[in-house]
Amino acid sequence: MLQIDILTLFPGAFSGYLQHSIIGRAIERNFVDIRLHDIRSFTHDKHGTADDYPYGGGAGMVMKPEPVFEAVESIKSGVEKSEYPVILLTPQGKILTQEIAEKLASLQNIILICGHYEGIDERVAEHLVTDEISIGDYLLSGGETAAMVIIDSLVRLLPGAIGSQTSLDEESHVGNLLEYPQYTRPPEFRGWHVPEVLLSGNHKEIATWRREQSILRTARRRPDLLKRASLTEAEYKMLKSIGLQNN
């Protein structure tokens, strides 16, 4: 079972999120154990002060190092794990990818630190965390939203969390390809028709069409992903024939 410990100034932000859909079911079935830790509970003054003004001046407040260190040390106390990543969620971290999610989902323990305000004391990044992760090149008010994204990306990879393994194998970013187009009933809607091949019942032709559509969609929308995908010679020729060759 994967255990995810979340250090946050706002544990209440997770209450509804953790109770529903795939995440809620995974918790109920003991596929994942998600524990919330209020950083303020590791402070030592009556006001629960977890932030202070930055040295050198500047706008905003900076999260203090002491409660973050003590929270992590409390979680890891008495636990012998060869791999126990402490991840700081920050816009300065490496971008979350499917490959990173798969690696983290294979572990037993993960600690996520949700930054807030103008950031967190640099000594946390230098001497406590093992990884820094961002969910994209944009800014958020705090790391809580990023933590939810990471939790979702990991939990759905846990065995049994999603009913069909096939669904995972065919999703976007698996194999560095975007997922093929999906359709459902009715077969015709406002003059727009479902592709005939999907109605044919020919599973081999459907699989071929879906593979081609994944490649074409990736070439048009995310050519950067396609450079890392494994394509056959015939698939390279298909792209070249329509001017979408993967360079």
C-alpha cells in the first residue's frame, strides 16, 4: 500500500477531494493511505507562526524551516525505508510527467510539502527535500492544488484502483502518445457521425485506427512527445506522407 503524507498549512482544503471518485474508493479499499499534517501543529508559539518576513526585504512572507523539518522528522521517525522521497511542490521544480508518476506510484512512502506565500526557506530545499516537482509553468496560491494533482496521477496507477488495466495502457502520455478520439452513443448527433470503423466490430481494424489516430493527434498537438515515442518504419512513412514527419 502506498502511504502519502502531506504537509500543509490548510489541511481542510483536502477534505472533499479525498472522499470522492477514484481517490475515495482507493482509500476505502486500502490501496492508498493519505495522511494530512498541519504544519502549524509543529510550531512552538501560541500563535502557531509558520511564516515570517524575508531577510533582505521584499514583498510577502516566507514559510519558516523549523516546523517543516520537525514535521518530516516526526513522520520518518522509526521508519526504515531505503527510498522515502520528500517532495517540495514548487514552480521551480521539474515538471511532473507520466514517467515520474509511475516511479512514485511504485514506492511505499512519499512526503509532499505544500509551499505557500512567497515560498519556503531555502534550507528546506537544500537540506531536507529529495525532489522538487512542479505541475506546470504557471503560478498557484499554494501547493495544495499541486498535491491533489500528484495524488490523482499516482492513485490511478495503483493496482486495483481502476477497474480496467486496459484503460491505463491506452491513456494519453502512455508510450509518449496522446489518446485516440473517443465516441459513444448516439452514432449520429446533429449530423456528426461516429467513424465507421468503430461500428464495424472488427477489433483489428479498430486497434489500427486508434493507433494511427494517437500518432496523428500527438504529431499535431504535442510533437515534443512524439520525439520520445517508439514508432515503426511504416508509421514514420505515414507521418511523412502527410507532412507530419517526426524530426
